[in-house]
Amino acid sequence: MKLPEVDRVLLTSEAIAARVREMGETLARDLARDLTAEGHGALDHPDRIVMVPIMTGAMVFAADLIRTMPIRISIRTVVVSSYPGASTTSKGAALRGALPDDLRGRHVVLVDDILDSGQTLGMLSRMIREQEPASVRVCVLLRKDVTRVEDIAADLVGFDIPDEFVVGYGLDYNGFYRNVPDIVALRGEHLDEPTAG
Ligand code: IMP
Ligand code: MG
């Protein structure tokens, strides 16, 4: 896909695929260890592991990640919006729709595309911990080099990137570009957010 509005490619689809495979293997190994400690098999346990992809940004990442994990998992998506409309700065996270309510005692893996201000993962991990799960892991493909509004530590990170607005591989600008296979930066003139102040 050759889009005129792309400034440059930060991560190619090949680099992403290789890293996602490593992440899935690491995650599956860690979760299998938890299952073993409980006396369960990686493929034989009663819904101990719940993956929670945060829609819509984590859709592409989660779809690839889960297929590299050779263990039994179930999936409950949550929908959060934080960048309404043509915005490149977080307006704070808001849950849209329901949170799964059966996480008590289970191992939960929150999956998101990117850790930016930390408000999305901060809000969700707080809400999920209220249900007293056995564990909560935070897995993100990208971590932006910014001072976070909420100091959230990710357990598994694909790539650290500079403080720049990126799209592709699930990440959008104003709803578009999620289907771009690479992770790219757009030219400034295509990011027409009114400047603050
Ligand atoms: P946070 O709540 O500020 O950490 O933002 C997390 C959410 O904002 C992510 O799930 C993304 O959907 C979105 N986001 C943050 N940075 C970017 C970006 O550079 N491009 C596209 N979406 C982003
Ligand atoms: Mg998101």
C-alpha cells in the first residue's frame, strides 16, 4: 500500500511480525508456568487465562498475537475510546459498553496497541483489579517515549518509539489507516488538529 500522506515507515510489517511472534512465545511461556504452578496443563484447564484486547486499536495486534500462543485461552474484548474524531492527543479514556464481569481468580492479559498517556490502561487495570483476578499482565505492541499522565508499567512491550503520532497495524487517525500493514508516521499537513491555546 503506497499512500501519498505517509511521511515515513517506522516499523515494517516484517519487523512487526517477527517481534509479535517473540512476544507471543514469551507470553505463552509465562502463562504456561502459572498454569503448571496451579497443577493445570497449558492446553487443559478451566478458562484460567483471559485475553482482553482493547478495541479497536488492538484488533490487528491481538489477532496476530493470539495465533502465536500454543495454549488454551479465551478472549473478552473491551471497547475504550480516547481519541475522539481528528485528534492526535488523548482526551482521557472512556469505557464504551461493558467490562467482562467474570475475571475473579483468572489470569488476565490486557492487550493494547500503544501505551501513550497511560490513561486507557490505567483505567482498565484499575477496574479489572477490583474483580480480584489471579494476575493482570499488560501487553502492548508500542510504548511511546512520553511523560505519562498515569504511571503504568507494561509487562511486555514490542517496541519503544519516539513521541510521534503513528498509524497502521490497527492504529488509526480519525478512524482511518488501521489496515496499513506497516506502522508509519503521517505528513504533518494530514494531521489537522486545531492547535491548543
Ligand atoms: P493512552 O490512554 O493515552 O495511553 O492512549 C492509548 C490509546 O490511544 C491507544 O489505545 C491508541 O488507541 C491511542 N493512541 C495513542 N497514541 C497513538 C498514536 O500515535 N496513533 C494512534 N493512536 C494512538
Ligand atoms: Mg486504543
